[in-house]
Amino acid sequence: MPELPEAETIARDLDRLLSGRKLADVRLTRRDIVHGDPRPLSRLLPGRRIRRVYRRGKRVILELDPATQLIFHLGMSGRLTVCPRRRSLDPHTHLTIGIAGTARELRFTDPRRFGGVWCLAGGNQHRGRPLPELGLEPLELTSAGFRRILNRRRQLKALLLDQHVIAGIGNIYCDEALHAARLHPLTKTDTIDPKAADRLLRAVQSILRRAIRFNGSTIRSYRRADGRTGSFQKYHRVYQREGTPCRNCKTPIARRTVAGRSTFLCLNCQRMPVENTS
DNA sequence: AGTAAACTCCGGAAGC
DNA sequence: TGCTTCCGGAGTTTAC
């Protein structure tokens, strides 16, 4: 499930593989993965040069020349890979784009179709569902900025997962960061003192940076742009580790549902603060 | 008004 | 072997 570290890894892979290349033929076999009018894709993309590929939140963005952005959201099961054109297509491959002057193509595959594609070109107003605004980048957050985010009354985990507030954290890295910072996912955000807020921000950032260093976590379907897996799943301390001893205190890791998501935590290290009701 | 929960999309995987 | 249930990112709807 691509979150920030996986999207960052894919974007770096694609930047290395594709920067400076021109796009060629577009083949769209499932039009409803494109938001807005899908027809411009084959009109706008061929011949455009890839200036760079980067990430914003969980999105992978191809910045094209002249001014066009091709934006991929990978959802749960989306893959964005570069491979030889002659290789057989995986099932659920919805979009392929040839890379001019090579025998390779970019492929977007997404069995569950929770992902999507947006093509934004200068002057080409985007009919259909607009691209939702994203919150702040967690790796660029300051201590003061993070305190402002927490300055409302919400469940901590729900807030960290809210892409409109802070962009890029999903279920894996949320649970890992909460455990590292020893905070209960149901903690009300307006009860978190500045010291705990700093501890949490440092946990979020160090886990995301380490996950990027290990090219993300391959739990099920996630692959890098070249098809390789990530390896950060080896270092998960709570995610999908129900019943195994906590690395701090040996208490078996518990599983709960929070904000509609399965949530892994240590009930000893991550205590729910008692609210002062007086 | 702001927050939270339920519902929806979908197919792979787990469980019975 | 085959059926049912679970799962989740994020938008929408509903309730408090």
C-alpha cells in the first residue's frame, strides 16, 4: 500500500529512469481511472519531455515540458513500473505510455482501482472531479507547524491519516510512529503537550526517512518502478505484528479498530490518557 | 461548525 | 475445493 516512502521511492526510480525522455504512444484500456476527460491524454502526452518526476503526499508526479503534469495516485494496490514493451501485461494494467527512443514503456496497474490519474495542462481546465488539496508535507514540518495541526480536538490517528491536514502518512507509518512516540491512537489531539508533540514529530520524520532509505515496505503488492521490492517491512515494530512481543516491554502487540482502520499498538507503552472531566 | 462513524468502491487473501 | 468474510484510501453521506 503505497504511502509517502513508497511514492518517494517510485518517484526517484522514475526520475532516474525517465528524466529527459519523451513520451510516446498512449494506450488507455480503462478510461475510468482517469479523472476528468480522458481523451486529452493521447493528444497531450506524446512528444512531451519528462522534465522530472517527484512526489507530493502519496502522489507521484511527472512534470512534463511543455507545462503539463501527469499525476498518479496509487491507492491501495496501484503499481507504476517501467519495463520492456514486449513483456506480457499483468492483469489490471489500465494505462501504458511508451518511452520514445527506447524499447520500454511506463505501465499503471491497479487491481482494486482505488488509484487514479490526473492530467493537468496549462489552459486545459480540468472537468470532472478536481484533484483534492493536500495538507503539509510531514518531512518539512516544523515543531510550531505541527503544534498548529494538533490544535483542534480530534482522534490522533484520524488526524495523522487525514491527507487534507498532513499529506503522505498511511496506516503503516501512522502505527509505527505512534508506537515510537508512545502515544495511544485515540488520544485527543488537544491534550497533547508540546513535549509529546515534538516526540511525535521526530518519530514521524525518522520513520519516514528510514522507510525511504529502505525503499518502502512491501507487504503485499507494492513494487518499485523497476519491479524490485522494498525492505522496510523487516523493521516494523507493530504493523501486522499482533501477538508478537513489544520491542520495548515484551507485552504482546494488540490489534484494535481506530478511525475505521485496523490498528496495531502496545497497550503498555501507549497508554490512553485519562481525560480531566472536571 | 466540527468531528466521527457508516457506507461505498474493488478484488486479493484469509478463513472456514 | 469452494464459498464467505475481511480489508483498506478516500470520497460521500449521515448523525451527533
